[in-house]
Amino acid sequence: MIKFIFYKIFKWKIIGFKKLNKKCILIAGPHTHWVDFFLGLAIRNIINEDIKFIGKKELFFFPLNLIMNYLGGIPVNRNSNTNTVDQISNIFIRRKKFKLAISPEGTRKKVHKWKTGFYYIAKKSKVPVICISLNFLDRTVTFSNPYKLTNNKDLDFENLKKNFRGSVGKVKKYS
């Protein structure tokens, strides 16, 4: 049913998808509207991959925690002595399989600079980054090949951002 709605009614396409690594970070963007979350859930269902997302632990209270857990949410404590990068990297270390989706913008508004958390999580966890471009202009979801980070953050960001060139989010002015 979701495939029918995604492909036939909304006329979206998925390009470049290959079975994901057992462990990876997926960065999706441009993130400009709350509907991106539900688009992501549909894509995850269609490609049949167990991809998680993070949320502040305050969102994981009963009964909302039942929904958040069911949807693949992982609570993080942003107020603890353990920083978020370490918390998430520890999850990668403990699990045999773990795929995490993050928005590099960190918000739905227009940003001129990406947040760096995903980068440091990937570096510390020694996992590749896969870009997922959500282009509302031509309704394409484009997956990049896995990108192995180097020791040059500026070069890595430049290479990763290339995967989002020309992509327009749901709210065009925030793209």
C-alpha cells in the first residue's frame, strides 16, 4: 500500500539505492518541513531497511515512548556527562547492525552551515556516511554510495554536500 501511494499517487522515485552496510550513518536533506519525517518513514518501509533516528529523551515518556520506539527512535540524554557523540558511538560499538538517519542541518529552517554531530559519530564509530537527497522539485530520493570519511573535515563536507546540489526541499526558501 505504501509503495502504491509513494510511486503511483505521489509519483516519487528512488534512485541509486543499494542494500545498506550493516552499520552506517545516513544523512538526509534538505530538511525543510515536518513532512520529511513521514517521507523518511515511507522510504525506510519501501527499501525494507531497519533505520533508526535519535530524539531527546524527554520525548520518550509514556505513552509517546511506545510510538517513538515503534518508529525506530533512540532516546539520547543531552544533559548527561556523556556527550551525544559518545552515547551514539557506544550504540554502534554494542550492536552488530545499526543504521542511523540524521539531518545534517539539525533544523527545518534555512541553514548556512551543517551541524557536525553526524560527522563525529561516523568518525568515532568508523562507519561510512550515505547521503539521501530528498528533492521535492522532481520528486526524487537519491542515495549516494557509502562515503568513507578522511581526516579532512572540510574536504569531507565538500564531498558530502555535492550529493545535495540542486535538491529543493518541501519549503523551497529553506533549501
